[in-house]
Amino acid sequence: MKYYILFGFILSFSSLYSQDIYLNRIGVKTEDIQKFCDTLKEENKYNTISFYGYSTNIQIGKGEYFYVNNDISYLYNKPNYWEAKKIDKLIFSDSVYVIKDFQSIPICIHVSGDGFGGDKYYLCITKTKKLALLKGDDFIPVTKMTLLPNKDYYLTANRFYNLIISKDKNKYFKIPTEHLIWSDDRKSFIYNNCWVNCDSNSLIYRFNLNTWKPEIICKGIIPYSYKGNRTILYFKDTIINSTKKEFVFRLELENKANDLFYQIPDSLTYWSYGDDYILPSSIEEVQIGKANLYKILLFIKRGESSSHYFFYFDKDKKLIEFRKE
């Protein structure tokens, strides 16, 4: 029994101090990190600085590399937009060593007063062995990458867009949604070019992984796979006799045959207005009893956004049920 206890102690000890070994190897000590953080607090005392969930005594745990996003990112010497000095520039697929606490949680520094709601920065080490801060929205945690149905690619979120990343991390493509409709052979997918604040000119694309290029399929919003991956349902609106009309259409992807699935009543809309964003409604397949139905969410036009109207259709476009919640 004592051997298991000793083995467990060694594992815990090794995990806790593995980062300290790395830091010592490149010449950075825990005291240096503590001094760096204390200096930040002193220099930015007019902007409230807090360490999420940490005391001012930094306890170092296991570190991890994070990939930066596809836009150019910078490492800073302090968390202040107007005064911070850029000490390094990063591009996609670069990595930085993010410093973690003893619970293996990245050390996040929040600065109120800069920008809407403040900014988040993560404590890290540059290639030149300098302590630095990486803005919270400028990196992709490796642990957050999701393997796609096509196992050669990852999908990862970063604010209001996502990245499709090749497994070797040499290629990426930015899309504003994680809702992808995959082809049966997993070599292409359908997606929308918007997720929030969409409009009548929003487009639905097919992205070909072999050519690494998107092609426009049609105008529309929020495509949903219908009866397999060869047909989609989607929202679309148009102006008829000075009146805005809204529809749900059905599109055959191979022959581009397009037909009306449902005309939305003038009193209802598929637009949800809330906070600072305009969000389109949703279409999803549900099972009620033994039947597979398509549930379409709608709202009262110019009415309270809290009322949800659900319409249930079968595959032949017949309205089966209506609910208000």
C-alpha cells in the first residue's frame, strides 16, 4: 500500500512542479512572475486590475501552449491599451507558453476601464523568454479544438467566429458559425456567412476541403439539413408590394431545385431582437411519438421577444402541431 501512496505523491509532485522546471530551464523564476504581476497592479492602479480566482501570491502549476488566431496578435508588457508596449508579434499557428496556477488554470488578468466591459489578458512567456500578456481574444487553446466529422480537421471557436484548422495546423479558414452541414463523403460542408446581425443579403455557402474554397449556393439564413445531407431548409425574406414577406424554403443541393416549404404569417417573424444583436430563429428535427418532425421557431413581429412560437411540420410540409411558450 505504501508503494501506491509514494507513487501517487511522486505524480502529484511532478505535475505541480513540471512548470517550475521549464521556467527554471529558460531562466524565469516564480519570484520573477510575482514581481511582474505586482508591477502591473502598481502601474495600472487607476484601472482596476484583478486576477480571476487568484491571490496576489502566484502559485505556478502546469503550463500549456496555445495557438494564436488567424489575425495578427501581439504580446504586451502591461494590460493597458493606451500605454502597453508591443514586445512581440504572433501569427496563426504560433504558440506561446501560458502560465497556469496550481490547478492548471491559465492566469487571467482582468482590466476594467479599457473598452466595453474591460479586457482580459493571459500571462505568458515569449520566444525571447520575456514575461508578457496575451489579449484574451487573440489565442486558441489547444484543448478547445474539436475534431470534425472529417478527422483531418479541427473546429475551434474564438468570439463570434470559428476556425476550420487542418490537423497539421498549416491551413485555416474563418467562418462566423459552428453550425456546419457535412456532405456524406465528409469532403465539403454547408454554412452561413453570418450568425448574429444577419440581414436579407446573407449568403449560404458550400466549402470544398479539396480546393479550400467556398462557393455561393443561395441567399438565405440558417440552413438546416433536411432528409439527409442532400437537401436543406432555410429562412429567406423579400419585399413584395412594399411589404416584407418571410419564408422557409427547401433546396435540393445537387440540381438546385428550390421550392416554398412554408410562408410565415405577416404577424410573425424569424428575427429575434435582443440586447445588441439580431439573431435569426432556428429549424431543427425533433421526434414526437413515432414521427420525425421539423420544428420552426418564430416570434411575434414587433412584439415581446419572450414569446416563442413553435410550428411542427412533417417531411411533406404538412403542419402537424403549433405551440406557444
